[in-house]
Amino acid sequence: MVNLAAYDVILVNSSGGKDSQTMLRHVVELADKAGIPRKRIVVAHADLGRAEWAGTAELAQRQAAFYGLRFEQVARPQGDLIDHIESRGMWPSPAQRYCTSDHKRGQIAKIIVKLHGEAKRRRGITHFRLLNCMGLRGEESPARAKKTTFQQDKRASTQSRHVDTWLPIHDWTETQVWDSIRESGVPHHKAYDLGMPRLSCIFCIFAPKPALILAGQHNPELLAEYVDLEARINHKFRMDTSMAEIQTAVKEGEAVGVMNGNWGL
């Protein structure tokens, strides 16, 4: 068990999705049991802009507010993910996951620096310790199943700042996640009620075709924008799938079919 009391700040990354909100509840419960004041818990959301489901950032904030927690929202200042795709002239890929590195991990790093600065100014802390919590689960994919659940983040750590990364619900099943959500009374995103197994980008490069079709059915304007962008930059959304093909499938009423949460992440 991680010693939560050893940290000046417990930072909970929130996408607004089911795993994030379940992790948040779990961390809050552990902190409460350990007698750690909730003011030491901060919820952070990396906003992807138009690429993420509508209302996601607002929901993440509501979920944080349910527990009376501070909420920090951050976004890449040069533009959202769609702007970034156009400027690069290529979509993210498994080999070039700049959607994660630039728009999530890189932005959360700024919050870590901010919180460190606040601790030095307000409390005179000379050696800052932060626990960075992420809602990755091993059940989601073979790659995530192999992830280390607790380790030092050497990139974020400095001589005066120690940062550890923790995956609090890594061994939880999807059934456990939904049981926790129902027990909590905290709202979840409506995309799940539409049939989406994950709350990622609306059109995620790792999503199976059925998920892309379903997302396209409920976001036809964004789908059209992606089709236009694909043509402008002359680069397919994915080697095996173009957004034009997804748009055709949506227009022709192709059945969504069976899908699950294992997106090969």
C-alpha cells in the first residue's frame, strides 16, 4: 500500500471517464481513512479541445467538486489536438503518440511545476513530494497489464522535487468500476450510455471500427471536419481505416457491431 501521508500533494489525473472517476473515489476514500485532509488532493484535467467528447472538462470538474477538491484544467497553448494534427500534417500513431505526450503528459507536467512552486512560496517546503495518480487498468490491454503500478517519475523529479506515479486501480475489473460508480452517485459521461466503452478522443486512433462508427453517428459535424482534414493533409487517419470510410459507413447505416474496451492502447 502506498503511504499517502508521505506526499505534500496527491495529484489525480482525470479524463472525466469511468476509470478516472472510480480512481478519484478510491483515492479520496484511502486518504480519508488515513486522516489526510482533502486539501492535499488536486484533480487535473488535460483538455483536448474539440477532439474530446462535449462536456468532458465540465464533468471532470463536477466530479472533483463532488468531493470538495481543487480542480486544475490545462491545455496546450498552441492550439487543441485538431489544430496540432493539421500543423504537423499527420495523425498521431502508435509510434508518434503526440496526442498523449504533448496534450496530456506534457500539460500535466506544468501543473506539477505549479503545485511545487506554490508549496515553496506558501509553506516553505524545501523538498516537495507529489504522488501522480493515473486511472490505467491492466484489463484494458496487454500493454497496460504489464505496466508497473508504482514508480518514480524521473523526468518530473528534480533535486528539490520528488514525483512518484501510481496506478491505484490497475487490478480492477470493468465490473468493479461500474459497481463503484453506481454506489458513488457521481455522474458519468453520457457517451457510455450511447454504447462507447471508453471516453477517449471522440475519434481515437486506437478505437475499433465499431466505436468510430458509433462516435460518427453522434458527432457528424466533427466527422465531416476530420474527413476534410484527412484530405487536406493527405494522410489517412489510420493505415487500415480512413475517416472517409467511417463517414461512408455512417451514411449507409452500417451496423455498429460488437466492441469492447480493449483498444490496443
